[in-house]
Amino acid sequence: MDFIMRDSARINRRRWAAAVLALACFGDASADFKVTDVQPKFVEQSLVLTGNLELGLNAKVEEALSKGIPLEVNIDVHLLRERRFLWDRKIASWTLHRRIQYHALSGQYLVSTAEPESETGESLLTLQEALKQLGSLNGVTLTLEEPVTPDAVHSVDVRVSLDIEALPTPLRPLAYTSFTWHLNSGWSTWKVTP
Amino acid sequence: MEHVESHALNRTVTRYVTGVTPLAVLSVLLIAAFIMMNAAAQNSALFGRMYSVLLLVNILGVVLLIALILLNLFHFAEQYRARVVGTRLTLRLLVMFVVLAVVPVSVVFYFSIQALNRGIDNWFDVRIERALDDALLLGRTALDAQRQDLVKNAQEIAVELETLPVRQKSGALRSELSMLNALREQYNITELTLFTQDRQILASSSEANLEAGTLVPERPSDAVMVQVRQGLTYANLDAISKSGLRLRVVVPVQARNVSAPLRVLQVLQALPPRYAKLGESVQSAFAEYEKLVYLRGPLKFGFTLTLSLIALLTLLIAVWAAIFFARRLATPIRELAEATHAVAQGDYQKQIPVTSHDEIGILVESFNDMTRRIHRAQLQSKRSQQEAEIQRAYLETVLGHLSSGVLTFNQRLLLRTHNPAAGQILGTDLRAGERKPLGWLSEKYPELQPLIEAVEQAATAGQDEWQVQIQLSINNHRRTLMLRGTSLPSWREKRGGYVVVFDDITTLIQAQRDAAWGEVARRMAHEIKNPLTPIQLSAERIRHKYLRQVPEEERDALERATRTIIEQVDSLKSMVNDFSEYARSAQMHSRPVDVNDLIRDVIELYKNTRSTAKGVVPLHGASKAGKGKASRAITTRLDLDTDLPRIAADPGRLRQVLHNLLLNARDALAATPKPVIRLGTRMVGQDNHRFVEMTVQDNGPGFPEALLAHLYEPYVTHKEKGTGLGLAIVKRIVEEHGGTIRAYNLKEGGACVIIRLPVNAATGSAESAAVSKSARGEKKA
């Protein structure tokens, strides 16, 4: 019974997120941020995420990118411990910053990830490749400060969004007032395999 | 209570909403926020991250400012509609200030926007754009040449490496490594790496300083591998965010043995520093320019937004300042107007706080001085009025308790004032005659005609002081008044009217006359009584001596003559005794007397043996008895007040009073068919002026009109045998008791005598005690 309720709450939350997303991407249906697949698991004292985030850009954002405007994407991760009679308890949270920029001289897209450990950069020929690289979670290791309770059920909430605050200052008022720039996947929940 | 609290709360809210402080603070904060936002818009590192927050804060602040100003305007509109003093002036000032502020700001805003847009557009030039495009193309071409060289070198190296034996295991062999090293040095390559088909490193050679951070050579991506497996060459310029640019060429290394697996060679060549630097410069300049071109629209939008907000803020602050200053300028004028209105309504204590030292301040000070003076003058006048009131009350009291009558007339001879004694003496209520002329008074009160005539005559003659004695007939009583008139002091050449003071001197004259009569009676009694005894003795002696000596036939005549002399002398003696009784000032033997008992005692003397009815006492009609007619019963009716107090009186003399009155009545009823005498008592007056009133009335013919004025004078009688002393004695006794007597004819016929005897308070209370004591005694008996 409890599980059904929690699932329905989660479904509601997803619906909300979907509604917000639909509203945000009113102009361009194909452009969307989605968390398609995440497989979190505990490895020793850390949480390892593997999966893919689908990052679709609309024409406006794509144009800005092609004109040299760097885009920053924030991936918010919350680790929750599920509880039987109370709401889930948030154990830890992380925000991963990833950045994509067009390099005009080489005609490539530079994708840099500032994962918790170190910053790495990669140059890719096509935008699709670059976005795929930007949204790929290849064993991203998130260190836990406290060890998790072994028997408890854990879940991970993931959200990916375009960081408007990282845009150049003149673009920000426009970005805030236009739905085109509101790219947000909304929260999605994934069970952690022990 | 709640109403008061809510009212106070409302006032506090209004003060906070329409006051100076919130708007001033908000304005200062907004200006600060705008300065920060402006800095942020110019890519300041300090405020860059706060730009959005600042923008939001500013928009909210401006909205709040608008709300506050609207509230102020609404408050002001309400005052204007309520026609609060000063709002019209405030409105005029407000409009003037707002126009003065809005017009320049609008002009500056318009031209600033124009200049801004033109300025931003001027940043971009087609030639610069083309030059940058060309520079980029040039850079790409130069790098392309480098790349072609590297591809050629890579392919040569690949051909040379074909000689190396194929193996599947990873881990470098010495021969492979030395060959790679040799080739790398030969072709001056930064890094050479040989991979298997599935991207496993077979051997690698690199410059020592190449990417010191990574020991493992970088593998080509899957897409590259796919391309290479198809036998194609991959060549690209890699942009590495930290280490700049480098060329990457990946070529397949065919084996001599056809069945042997394909190997892959990756050649990495760092660009020469000069190339790298130039390339990076071109890249960054191009990127910056592209970015600027792209951001032209948003930049204009941002600047216009900021400028609009600043212009709006300036306007709002100007409007607010206009409201504030207009109100501040109008406040003293409004206060002055309100205070003037208050003074016009009679509030002379109004003072206005002096807030400035300019002309308005001087005006306010003068106003305050004026109200102070008016207030002082008003207080003085009030005090004088009070004093006049006190004086008037004093005079009224004196006049009210004066036994003399006082009448005042104004210069037109209208009756102005009169005191109570005047009304009592004249026997009329003079209140109706106030402010009425003499003619009206003489019509309304015809009995006062002599008095009115006297006043008129004196006024006509213009006498300042006059005195006259007049006779009035008041309530069938003749009264003698002594009038003394004085003209009042004139004021502003106007005659001041007259005051007439008069006294009822009837009693005085009567007393004088009574005294004269008493003296006459005393002398007469003395003079007559002295010879009477010798006359009587002589007559008796003549009778005694000569009765037997005279002849028989004359004896009878002598007998009759002497008897007549003796009888007449007796009669004379009795008359003289009456006179002496009247003349004598008797000694009073006062003691508490119950008048009702006294009346009953006296009536008892006249009582018939047979009582006809309860309270009805018949009286023998004795006046005609001497003439042999049958005596008739006179009905007496008693109407006695049972609560009558005792009075201090001489019972013997009061008995005489009743006796005289009853005899008079009996005599008067001699010819009346159904004679009735009514006797009554009652209490009149109040407090210290209480009287026992005793009434004796009959249904006879009444007093003859001619005698009414002289009823109490001695020798005034219409009876055949009367001495005329009865009522004179009654009056004297009543006056000795401090009482009054009044006699008049009843309208329905008959005479009425009313005697009032004063009830002394002490006597009254003492006597009520005595009465109750005797009542107890009776009960005991």
C-alpha cells in the first residue's frame, strides 16, 4: 500500500515536471532535456552513475551556441533513503557542471566536464556527438561523506537543466523572459542497485 | 475600544504608507541597486552573478514604489474630494512639479535610447566582420597545409611500419619502440602511437614534455576508428581547452600478410607555438565578435530595460518628491486656513506650530499673536460679564427682599423691571406688563390708573425727583401709596428712564388714626366717667330723700325720672367702659391655643339645647328679642381644619374677637329668612410664613358700601344700638397678635371676615407636642 502511494506520488511529480517542461518548451517540441537512463550503484564509499541524458537544443539555443555563446548544463543529483512511514530522507546532493562551446577555428564543439574530481575536455566534430558526450554518464563517481545504511532502500533523483545564470549578462534578461531558454528535464527518480 | 484601536492602527498604517521615510529609504535602495545592476551589465565580476537578482529586486522595488505613490495619490484624491483645506493648492503645486520633472526626464530618456541603439549598432562593421572571416579562413588554410603535411608524413610512417610483424598482444616490443622512436625523431612528430583494431595500444613514442599529466596516450574515438577501419585517413585539428591546438592524424597500417589484422597509427603533432598563438588569437577574436553580433539584440534589450527602469525610477522619485514638497509647502497655509476657520467659529485658543522662519513663519507668528490677544480680550469680557451678572443678581436679591415696591421705566416709559414687593402691594401680577407702555398697563390694570397718571405727569414735567401720595382701590380695599420717582442717569445723550419706589402707607395712616382715636376714647372715658358716678349718686340720693316727701301724684314721676337717670348713667358707664377697653393697651397673656377648640367653646355658648345635625349648631337670633319677637335659630356650619397647629395667643382676647364677630353676624342676620353663619379654619402659607386662617361669614345683607373703607374705625356703625367699637376692637386684638384682618362682601351676598394669625415655628412644634400629649391624656381618660 505504502509503495503504491509512493509510486503514485512519484508519478504525480513526474507529471508535474512534464507539464512544466511542456510549458517551457512550448515553441519547440523536439528540443527537450530528458533523463533517459540512469543506473546508480554504490561502489565502496561512493555513488557511481552510469547512463545517458538526452539533451536536445532548440534552434534559438543552437544558434547561440554556433555564435560562440558557451552553454552550461547543471546535472543535479540527490541521493535519498526511502523510509516506510515518512517522506524520503535526503542523504547527499551534488551538482555537476558541464559546458559546451563551439570552436570556430577548428569547427568543433568543445565539451568540458567539471566532475567532482577533475576537469576534462574533449573536442567533437558534430553537435550530435558533442551533445551525446555532454549527456553521457560514464561511471561518474560521487564521493559519499558518510557510509550508507546497508539494508536501506536508496534512490537517486536526477535533473538536468540549462544554467541561465552562466549565460552572458546581456542574454540573461531575455533568457529569463523567454520559454525558449528554459531547458529543464525535471526530476526523475532511479533506484540504486546495492 | 476596538474602534479606537483600529482607528489608531489605520493612522499608523497611513503614516507608514504616505510618510517620507519609507519612500526615501526605498528610493535610496533602488538607486543603489541600479548602480550595482549597471555595473553588472558591464560585465563586472563583482555583480555579474547577481545581475538577475538585482534586476528582479529593482523591478519589484519599482512596483512597490509605484504602489506607494499610488497610495499617496489615492489618499490625496480622497482629501481633495472631501474638500480638505489646502488640497487645491497642493494639487496645483503637484502638477507643476510633476510636469517640471517628467518633461526633462522624458526628453533625456528618448535621446538616450536613440544614442544607445545607434552606439551599439556602430560597434559592428561589415568590413571588420569580413576581415575576421577572412582571418579565420586564412588560419584554417594555414593549418590545413600543416595537416596535409602531417597526413603525408603519417602515411609514410604507416608504410614503414608495415614491415613490423603483426601480433595481437599488447605491450611494446623493444624493436617496435626503437622504430617508433626513430620515426618520430625523423619526422619531428610529437607523439606516435600504434593501436590494434580494438584500440589497444601496441606501442607509443612521445616527446617527454608532451602532456605531462597523462602517461597513457589518448585513444581515438569510436567514430574515428570506424573511419580508419574502412581504410580512410582521419585528420583533424583538435582544440584542447588547456593545451591549445594540435593536429591529429589517424591512418591504417596495413600488414604485409593479407590475413593479418589491421593496425592503426595515431600521429599527434602539437602546433608550433607561433601558429598556436596566432590561431588562438584569431579564434578568440572571431568568437568574441560573433558573440557580440549575436548579443546585439539582447544587449540593446538589456540596456533599454536598465535605462527604462532608471528613467522610471527617476520619474517616480520625482513624482514622490513633488507630492512631498507640494504637501510640505501647502501644510502651513492649510493650517493657517484651518485655524482661521476655527477662529471664525469662535475658537480663540487656536495656536499653529511655527515650523519655518520665512514669510509664512512670520505670518503664522502674527496669527498666533492675534489669537492670543483675542483670547485675552474675550476672557476679560467674560469676566466683566460675570461681574455684571453678580451685580445684577445682587441687585435683584436686594430688590426682591425690599418691602418697598420698585418699578423702572425706560426712556419711552415702557415698564422694564419690577420687584416682587411691587406686585404684592399693587395686588397684581406685573410680569405680563413687562416691556409694555403705560397705556397698555392702564388698560390691563384699571385699578392702577392713579399710579400711572402720577408717573406720566412726572415724566411729562421732566422732573428729576418727585414724590406724591396716591389712593388706590385694590381688591375693594383702599390703599394709600407714597410714590417717589427719580430719573435714571442718561447715557450717550439718551434719557435713562425712571425708577419709581413706593410704599403702602395705609397701615401707617391707619395706625396713626387708631392712635388718635384711642387717645380720644381714653380722654372721653376719663372725662365722661368722672361726672357719671356723682350724677348717679345724686340721682339715687334725690330719689331716696325726696320720694317720700313729694306728693303721691308726683311720686311716680320722680320715681321714673330718677330711674331713667340711673339707667342711662349705667348705660353711659357701660359705653365708657367700652371706650376705655378700646383705648387700653391690654397686657397679653399668651399661651398655646387650639383655635378649633376655642371656636367650639364660643359656639357652645350660643348653642341650642337641640342639635339638628352633625356639625350644625343653631344660634338664637337675639337681635329682635327685645322687641318681643320670637327668637329664630341661626344655623352655624363649622369647617375646621383638623391638622391645625396651636398658636401662641391670649385665649380670652381671641374669645372676645369671636364673640364680637358672631354678635355682628347675628345682628346682621336679623332680617334674613334662612340665616347661616359659617366658621372655618385652615392653614395657609409655607415654611416660616405660616398662618392660621379663621373665616367668619354670613348670608346677610353684607357691609354697607359706604362703610367698607372705615370698617375698623371707632363709632362706625349702622346699627341702632351699636357703639361702633366691635370691629375696631377685633382689629386691635388681631394686630396685637401680629395677625391681619380682612373684611369684604361676598358676591353671592353676605359678609366675610378673614383673620390670619401667624404660627410661630417654635410654638407650632411645641404645640404639636402638647397636642399629642393631650391626645394621649384623653385616651387615658
